[in-house]
Amino acid sequence: MPSSDIGNEILFKRQNNEHYEFDDKYVSLKMLENNIFVFSIEAPQEEIGKSMMFFENLSMFEPILVDIGGTGNIPCYFKGVSPVVGKGPMMNGTHKNAFYTVTLQELVNAPPDVEAEHECVGCGFHNFTGESL
């Protein structure tokens, strides 16, 4: 695959190398404030069952990597998974498809300490930190 092409797979990887891969036709992504990713997964029941076994074994705040289309690993924390909801036509009393969401928070470097970077003599900032002018 040329470097400009983005693949059609979404790969979730645990630190123990256990992973689960989806075709992107089953996944949509919404990004919220504070680097929160919400992956909505709608797929056939069989796919949902296999994938839920992967996500149900994750602990809250467990580090996880996600690779969207082969663009590289994005380090995240696992935040949770929603209940599974049946969707679409029914077959033998069960919906053919199902839907659930996975919530991750991207790991970002903490902003540098403003106080450590700040150099001045007698500025207003230090009045708020208790230092005298």
C-alpha cells in the first residue's frame, strides 16, 4: 500500500499483543472534547459477539492502541463500552445486526508547567502565587 493510501481496517491492540480488527464498514468515529474517541460499531451479531469478548476483558483506564487505516498507533486509555443493542431485521427471533460503542481517551502529553517556564521580575502573575513583587 502506498504511503498516501489509508486502509480500511480499524485495529485495537492491548499491551499483551491481544488485538481485534474491524473492517471500517462496521465502524464510525466521533471525537469529543478532551481527546475522547467514541467508536460506534454496527455489525452482524457474530462479529459483535467476537469483538465484545475482546472489549469486555479490558479494564477501565487500561492503555490501548488504536490504528485507523494503517496510519499508525494512537495511544489511548480505555474508558468503557456500552451495552449491545439489536438492530435491523430479525431472523429466528434475533436481530441480524447489533450496535454498541467503545469510548477511549487519547493519551496526550501534559502541558508544560507554566510556572517553570515563566521568567520575569515583578510581574502580576507572581502576585497570584504568593510571591512578593
